[in-house]
Amino acid sequence: MKSYTSLKSILAEFFPLHRTLASDDHDKTLDIIGSYMPDASNYTIETYTPLEKAWTWYVPERYVVHEAYLEVEGGERVVDFKNNPLHIVSYSLPVDKTLSFEELQPHLYFNEKRPHAIPWVFKYYDRDWGFCLPKNVFDKLPRDKKYRAVIKSEFITDPKQGFKMATAVIHPEGGPSGAGEIIVQAHTCHPMQANDDGAGVVSTIELARRLAENPLPAGSMSVRFWFGPETIGTIVYLSHNEDVIQNLRGGIFMEMTGNKNKIAWHHTRQHTHLLDKITNYQLRNIAHDERDFAAAPANDERVINGPGVNVPCISINRWPYDEYHTTDDNLDIMHEDMLVGAAETAEQIIRIYATNYIPKRTFRGPVFLSGNGLWVDWRENWALNRAIEKIMMRFEGDLSIFEIAEQVGLDYWMVREYIEKFRAKGFVTAEPIPSEAQDS
């Protein structure tokens, strides 16, 4: 694992690349991410065959742009892909035409609210072609001249140049425990965009480093990390790895974490799931926005927590921001404390969710506390001493540690540490949080 001076420095390495669904620069991005992921995470890049079925979708082709430009009659070049990958609509069809301004205009895109900026526009499936340019440039284009539009692009279906994404897993102390996994995702497919979603990527790298340096205790869930193209990447991954789904106990989608804005979190589809309660608990003392499942900006949580999968998944972001989907979404609007803060928030949620379990009693009758080293001196911890009977009454296998702590009004870690003493004596077993994943 390479060391890094800042998360922003990692982002700067892949920010300018032409990262689209499947492209050479997207492959480079996955390589850069892998160089910073912990060695113990077994970071692996996976390749899928273009045009294969992926549930109701198909695996996208690799997109290669050799050259793309728009010239005014006489040779003046208005836009050029080599200057900025946002100058063409992502996945534009090849074209070489001479057009009047009226014929060209439907293929030109700009942003009214940010007239100096180039917008990012994509047409992955509704195939067309087009150029993106600042409104200020569009306004100055002569209406009485001809234009030459050239896009030399290819859609490659060679399996050796397939559709790529990457996974990594960080296990708790002692290795996999049978408690399942929580998946953390960030997408990698937005060219020349820093916050959307290079920011989510580097915050996730920081999260992985923290969990590798300070592993979750033995018996906790493992944490699976996933990096790839938005929406279709998750669909392809899960449709080709359906055995992973049943092992998932929850998910966090990380995106747009670097701008100066408070944390926003989106509920799971279940809305009142244990993951929702833990997230709300961890954010209770900081300013944040709380949103419904799949409220804008909706992303891969719609797949993880969607029909036929249904793994509870939240989203963490700092949306909205004015620079969204334009060239103004650049390194200048990235703030290190925001990137790190999002990683810290996700870490706090995971440290409770992944260590939580359902204690189920093996004893009958009241436990002989002092005879088994389980009595708590009221002079040292009055609140816990008063709650012992209430805690023991909740070992029937229907409540998790977090829920017990909530009901008795005590800190999660205090209650967990105490219940762990019962487990060490063999008085409770640790039942895993059940999977809610659907199998079809």
C-alpha cells in the first residue's frame, strides 16, 4: 500500500482522466485506487464480457475516443476532446459531417446557470452524439456558417478489453466470522469530475485504511469494498456474483464527500432498519440532513437495496452543490477535512453495525453475578449497576446489543463490553444480525 500525504493528492492523480463506463482511463483509475488500498484487503480487479446479460441489462462495451472536435467553416476549432474529455457527450457515436448551425444545434449542450463552464452530459444507452461547451462560447458561434463535426469513436466488445470494476475485503481480527459482510461502494466513472465521485472514492480509501490499521474485533462482520461504474457496475457485479448477496447484511454508498456542506444521509428502503437507527445514533450530535431512500441524488443503493436484492443500504454525501456535472466540479472545491470527515462518519457507523450481534442466553434463572465476576460496583458505575437486571432480561434472542443499549439508555460500547463478559463465560451465544437479502 502506497502512503499518501492527503486524500486530495490521491484524487489529483485520477481526476483528469477520461473515466467512463469502460475505457482505458477507467482502467488506470482502478489501478491507482488499488495502489492505495491496504495490502491485507486483497484488492482485485474483475473483468466482465461486453454485451453479456446482466439481469435485465447488458454489460457495456468499452468506449474508445481517438479524436473529437468541432470546427467552424474555415478551420477554427471550437471544441477539442484532447483539451477536456467533457467536450463530447459520453458514449457519443462516431460522426464526420458538415452541418449548418440549425442542423448542429440539437447536438450542442451547455449549462444556463454556469455559462462559463462545460457541462458533463452522457448518453450511455440512448445512443447519439454531441458536443458540450460553455454557454458563453455557444452564444458567439456564427449562425450563418457551416460546421464540421468529427468524433472518431469505437465500441469494443473484445472480452479481453471488457468491463472492469474492483473489490476488496477487510476482515475482523481472526478472519471471517460467519457474521456476514457490510459493503461500502464508490463509483469511478465520471470523467473530469472531482466531487462526483472522485471524492467518494478517496473517502472510501481512507475508510479502508482505518479499518485495516485498527481492525474490528473478532466475530464482527467483514467489510467489502467495491469500486466501479455507477448503477450498471453494481448490476453487473451482483448478477454475476449472486452468492455474495445472501452474505450481505448492509451497505453504505459513499459519494460527493469533498465539498463544503454538512453530511447528508439517506435512509434504507426499509427506513427503520437497524442500520437506520445506528446511523441516526452516530449523527445525533452533528449537523446533518436526513433524507428518504433513493431521494436525489439516488445511486447504487437502488440496486443493493432494490427489488430482488433488498440488502439494507444507506447513502452518505454532501449534495447539493452548485458545480455539479460541470467543469467547475474540480479540485478547487475539494476540502480535505470534508473528505476525511465523511470517512470518519462511515467508520463510526460500521464500528457499531459490524460489531453488533444478538445475545441469546444459555442460562436459566438469575445469573450469580458476583460468583462469576459479572457484578458491577455501583460506586464505580451506577448506571450500569442499575441496568444489569434489565440487560439480562433482554437475552432472549430477539434484540441486538444496540437495541438493548437503546432500551436501557446506555452507551452502546459500555453495554457491548459488559455483554462480552457474559459471552466469555458461555452464558450467551452471539447470534449474527440476520440477512434480509432476497434470493430472487
